[in-house]
Amino acid sequence: MKYNRILLKLSGEALMGEEKSSKVLNKDVMFEVGKQVKTLVENGVEIGIVIGGGNIFRGKYCEELSIERTPADYMGMVATIFNSLAFKAVLDALGVANVVMSAININQVCEPYIYLKALKHLSNKKVVIFAGGTGNPYFSTDTASALRASEMKADVILMAKNGVDGVYNKDPNKYKDAVKYDKISYDEILYKKLEVIDLNAVTLCQSNKINLIIFNMDEKDAIINVVKGQEIGTFVGEEM
């Protein structure tokens, strides 16, 4: 494996599968990701995971329901805890040692996030699922991923997207002439304001010199192949 310690970011919507239905989680997708995580753990990779909450609550609901930004963001954080506990159950079923640590105190169902304790869990080969975002409103789970990766000294952040195979110069769903980047620097992605990822997260990664790989999780064994070092998706960073 090319990387020893990774931060895997999963979008909540990706866990719904390609066919979006009334179900907020897709069993097959969840177990497919879980099996790849198990394979990586068995090969000595230390793994932290951040899961978004977009399958349950999106910012667009704020206006529809007349919810202010701050309480809406906290609702989104709670959604990430729901997804994290669901993925924990999948890892438990697969026999993978894991723990959920939340930036929001909810001690009945998961541990509070404590930096040194999280490092100890990783060193003991437990998968650590970081729930609750950063614990503060106005920050996305992309930014939470960058923050936790920095704290855990991860080798790389893997941004697993649903149906998005990397960074393009413009929206490939709207423009047929959109060009995909195999590699791109922090400065370029910030200058061009390419919004496939939260730009605050890119800034944090740049400050802490943590590289990103943005790829399509729908490809077979994509997570494993990225960790092996295969050139999949778009590499974002300075080691060009």
C-alpha cells in the first residue's frame, strides 16, 4: 500500500446508491465500502472516516422550512452522526474494530472526540469514524475532513464521490467540452474556484501540506486501488 494512514471522506448522498429512493441508506453500497475498508485494515492501513449528512438533511431545506443557518448546520451535524452509527454497524458486522467519535457530545451512543484518544485508537488499528463535523456551524464536512486529517497526520485525504471522477475546469454535466485534471495544485483550484470540494477545506489542506485525491467511488475497488497508488481521479496538492 502506498499510504499508511488515510482520511476517507464519504458523502452522505453516495451512500444512497445511484438510484435515489425513499431510503436514506443503501445496504449494498454500505457493505461494498465496508468490505474495502476491511481489506485495507487487513493490509495494515490506519483509517479515519468522515461521512457527510446530505442523504438526510441539505442546506436547501433551510429556506423551505424557514430554518436559520446555525440550527440548520447543527441538524446537518446530527445527520452525520446517524450515518456514522449506521456505518459502524456495517463494520461491526464485518468484524472490523472501530469506534465513532463525535465533535458533538452524545455520550449514550458514541465517544466524544478527543485528539489524543483518537490517535491511540488509530495506532491500535481501530477504524475511527469522525462524526458531528467540526462541532461548529458554518463549516462543511469537507472542512471537517481536512481538520481531522491534519490532526491525525494522515498521509492523504481520499474524497470518494458519487458519479464524480475528479476535478474539471467546468461542470461536465453542463458542458461537453469540460476537461478533467489528472493533477492540480492548491493555488490553481483556489484561483479558479473549482467547487467540487469546499474551498475552505482546500485552504486548510494547503496550510498543513496534506494532499487530496478526488475520485469516483462507484468504480470497482476504487478505494483500495487509490490507496495502492493507482492514478485514479484527480490529485490535488503540491507534489506535482
